[in-house]
Amino acid sequence: MTATWHVRAIAVAAFVLALTPAAAPAQVATEAPPPVAGAKAVTIERIKVPGPALEGNLEGNSADRDVLVVLPPSYATDTSRRYPVVYALHGYSIGAEQWAREIHVPQTIEGAFAQGAREMIVVLPDSKTRHNGSMYSSSATVGDFERYVARDLVSYIDAHYRTLADRNSRGLVGHSMGGYGATRIGMKHADDFGSLYIMSPCCLSPRGPGQPNSDLEKTLASAKGPDDVNGLPFGARAQLAAAAAWAPNPQAPPFYLDLPTKDGAPQADVLAKFAANSPLAFIDQWIGNLRRYRAIAIDVGDQDGLRADAGKLHDALDRYQIVNTFETYAGTHTSKVADRFQNHVLPFFHRTLCHDKSCK
């Protein structure tokens, strides 16, 4: 799969863009930065974190989520020390384990610390769902993943690890669908996070319905359960993920969602729901929250199809004179994600998070 195809597929997940039929793997190869000599080992714990916000979702997605917790080298020995926490959100079609491989954990985290970034805890939650992605949104069909990340997960980590339990010591970062999640959750939950890093965000702008997908409509009409859609192409599954997150319908079993087209015609009410979940459409309502952040950073590859919308997000922040940084680097949607995580994301949180109780 080429990186360009991957970007187009993720754009479909956001707003039902037309996509050429093809298969897409869930994992892409990414470049790793060179190992840093003398880097000390981190510890990775694989845990389950319960999510009251996810209970009762109509898709039957588990409310007990897999989470990777990366503990810094000194955590086991410096037992009186408390640490800031960075929550890192994965993209569409992958889970926490695949996300860890894409950003080359633990090498990149160890490398960042070895190069001078102050130690912090890094948390990678899994939000893969029946249709391969939650969109980090609030939906009766998928579950309230927005509140799960901002409240359930944060509360659990603070209760079970030696954290600095203050918004100024919490960072939120995400890539692609995770970049959308960092944008959306960041706007609405400034009480919980102090710094934001948004990587190649998808799904920022309202869009039209694209080309009607009659095959998908027919498949849903005849499907009796999840097994009947498992073989759908990547783009079609992404359409279902977006619809489940943004156009839930409790009266439409077995998938409990509405598509933005029906019988070949756009559905204005469903498209309005998609638009209502577009950060560039609702950013003006959350300016007060965005002003509270200690720092906001946005980056995107110069060969990434999501570049234009990332720039629009930066422009929107600039219009309100909200301090932020925006960087376009040489790369595709995924090619530099591991390098960015080691050499830009973690150093950013080194500079912008509070690393002791006296910092406010």
C-alpha cells in the first residue's frame, strides 16, 4: 500500500470520499530514527483499563480496553518521584500494539530520554472497534471514547501510577485519526490536559458525500451481523466507522448507524451530523478552552493529503491569536511518524509540561 492510498483511505473514514477499490493492510512500515547510544531501557506494561463511558455501546465493543503504559527508566528505582503523563492516540485501522510498532516503541522513547527529554510516562490506549476505529467520539453505537480518554483513562492512570495528577502535567498527542482525537478531545477537555501535539490530523473539515456506494448500501441492507461486513474493502469499513461514530441510530440494527447516502441520494440530516463533528466547524465554540493550553503544536508531511486541513487548523488558531506552532516536514502521511515522535513530540512535552508539583 502506498502512503498516498493510505491517506485517501483515512480521508474516507472522515467524510465518505470516493475511493478506488483495493485492499489495505492495517499496518504500514515506518522509518525508525537511528538508535541513541547509551539509552536506558524503559518498561512496558500491558494492562486493561475499564471504561464506564463505554458500557452499553450498541456495537458490543469491550468496555475494558487494552492499554500500553511505558514507564521511564527511573520509575522502578526513584520510588518517591512522580511523573508527567503523555497520552498518545493511534490512527484508524490499527490498535495500540500496531501504533507502538509504527512509532518504534520502546526505541524512540528511550532515544528521546537519552537525548535530554525529561522522563515521563507514555500511555497508548487502544480504541479499535467493530469497524476498526472509534474516531475518539461520543456515540451510543460505538461508545463514548471521548470521555473514556479524557476521564476514565486519566483517572485510572492517576490512581495506579505515580503521576503528577494535574492538567499542566498531562499531554495529549495523536496521529491521523488520533490527531483528530487530540484536536476534538483537546478542545472539549482543557480541564484534563495542558499541552497538545496534533500530528497529521484527519477529518477536520466538513465535506460532501462523495460518490454513492450502492454496493455498501446493499451489503448493509442484507447483512445479519458483523461477519457479513468483515470482508468489505478498507474504504467501506472506514465509512462504517465514521457513520457509527457520527451518525448513530439506535433504531437501525444490526449496525445502528446511518450512511450519508441512501438509494444514491445524499442524506442532508446525516451530512449535518458529520459536519457537526468536524473540528474546523466547531472550533469557534471552544476558543476559551484552547486559550488555556500551555502550548499547541501541529505538524504534517509535505506529501500528505491532509496537509491543507492541518494548515487551516493552524490558521484558525492564529485568527484568535492562540499561540501555536505549525511545521510542514519532508514526508508522507506515515513515513516520518517515528522520527517525529522521538525528536519532536517528546521534546515538545519536555518543554511544555510541568515536571514537578511547584510548576503551574
